Amino acid sequence: MRILYYDCFAGISGDMNLGAMIDLGVDAGYLKNELSKLNIEGFHLEVKTDQRRGITGIKADVVIENPDNEKHRHLRHVEEIVNNSSLSDAVKTNALKIFRLIAEAEAKVHNIEIQKVHFHEVGALDSIADIVGAAICLDWLKVDKVMASPIQLGGGTVKCAHGIMPVPAPATALIVEGLPVKAGLVNHEATTPTGAAILAAMVDEFSTQIDLPIAKTAYGIGNRDAEVANVLRVYLLDDHSAETDVETVEAVLLESNIDDMNPEHYDFILNQLFETGASDAWLTPIIMKKSRPAVMLSVLCGPKTVEQVKTIVFTHSTSLGIRERRIKKHMLHRQEIEVEINLGKVRVKQSYYQGRLLKSKPEADDCKRLALENGITLREVERMVINQLEG
């Protein structure tokens, strides 16, 4: 199991995050190439080794090539740039989630509609690169979970487009609502709105407990040379021994009782749920009040896809409410191999427990295809695969 852990003892900003990710192992050339897929000109990424208070790390700066021509964009402009790019769907989804968190906060601070928010900071090229870059780096790392310590906000005041503001800035304060924070370590803005939104969008769990071995420590260097080292520390936690054991992940179970919907619509909803990333979804016959027969729709998903799942259930069903429960999911370590029989190739999923192979399950779609092509039963194909494995 691999976990990315943010140790935000001195706060976090967009550029500190990029530096930390590169120091952790994300290839800088890959990051630059992926950012070029935004198809916008006027910036480039500079990466160098730097130090703060004796701590060495990576300083990543998004350099604006012609600041006088810099545009300030609204949310829809940013969404168009991201959606029209050739970035992966996972990167687009995470980047837009971060942008939207900031837009919602700014809209609430200024009491305006979200699409009327004029992005003074996050609509600029450097913030677009910081936010999209954060999504690119997370996708590159392929971790199973993201965790973070309480967020250090800092103290004093900060100068922004609207004047002098208290720390945390109003938008930052809204973004971190409900998250564990600390304040007062330094007399400046330790966590920016961009840094706060990256954590709010990407972190699965906030905790001071680290239970897995630290495989690597990395540092992203900030702009300040303060008494407290202006760095973002990140850890890569990697437990190789768990690869043959049980993996435990955070999951969310969403349930809704439905008694007034056309049964033909359930297939459509289930397909939509799986396409959006639900790990499982099922229907259970139940009896509701007044002895009415009904169906309970259950969806199992990761914390990051909860809102998308809720949108599908509310939009495409007659449900008026959803129950939500945070649970832990325990999964056997699995791998997929390919087995060659005289009829063709069949994929096989194998599961392990404590280093021992427990089960081998031929892929049903492959077996069905070979059974139909050769005019034999499904059982015969499965038996051939099992015999090949045991032989």
C-alpha cells in the first residue's frame, strides 16, 4: 500500500506543492510536457535545488513570460481550458475540483454567483499551472491514499487584490472549514487559497498518525526566508509486506430507498454509477411503510467520488434522500495473468492472502467469447483454464 502524506507544519502553497512532488520523484520533464497539453502560452516551469534554514529541496516556479499581458479569467474560462486539453480524465476531474473549491469560496466571500467570480489569483497562468500541475503529479504517483497533518495557516495579514486581509485570507478560511488546522506559528500567510484547495480536494484523511514505513521524504521550497523553514514536507509511505496481505482503504456507502420509479431505469443508473468510478452498486428488494414493495439502491465508492455519485442518484432516480456512511474496505491483494489454452488466451484474476495464492478466477467475458466461437459450454472453457493453471 502506497500513501502520500502531507506534513504541513509550515503551511502549503501551489508552488511548494509542485516542488515537493518533483523532489518526491515526479519527473519534471513529464510534468512540463503534461502542462503543455493545456495549449496556452505565456508561461514556463523552472525547477532548481534550493535551501531554507539548511533544508534542501526543490524550488518550482511558474514563470509568467509577459506579465503585462496576463489575463484574469472567470471560472468558465478556466473550465474551458482544462476540458479542451488532451489531459487524462482523472487529471481534469481533480483539477476542476480544486478550481471549483476556490470559486465557491470566493463567491461566498463576495456574495456573488459562482460564474461571476473574477479570478484575480487562480485565473492567472501561474495558478492554473500550480493547480493542474498538482492533479498531474497525483496521477503520476499512483498512490492508494492521500493523507495530511493539520494545516498550519500562519498569522498576521496578507496583501491581496482586494487590499490587506487577515490571515487566513477569507477564501482560505472557507476552504478549510471542517478540516483540522493550526495557526500562529509564523506571522505571515503560511497556507494560500490554492494550497488549501489542493488539500481539501485531494486528501482522503487528516491524521497525525503514520502507521506505515517511510519510503521517501521530500521537500518543496517556498519563497520566504523566515525563521521557521518555509518548506512543505511530504512522505511516501510504502509497505511492501502488505502486498501479499489485506489492503484496507477508506470507502463510502451510499443508500437510498426507492418505491416509485420505473424499474427499467435502474440499468441506466447502475451504468452511470460504474462509469463515474463507483467500485460497486447493487439493488435490494425491501418492504417500506404501508407494506409497499421497494428497492434499496446501494453504492460503494471512494471519498473523492461521493459528490458525483450523489448527483447521479438525485438526477436520474426519484429518490429524495441518501444515507451516507464512512466505512473501511478490506481487500485481498490481486493480480491479473494471462493463460493460453488451445482455444485462445484467457485473463485470470488471482487473489493472495499472507503470501499464499487463494483463488484463481477466469475472466467471464473471455470464457464466453471462446465458448461461443467454438460451440462448447462455458464450463468446458473454465475447466480448460483451471487444468492449465494446475498443470
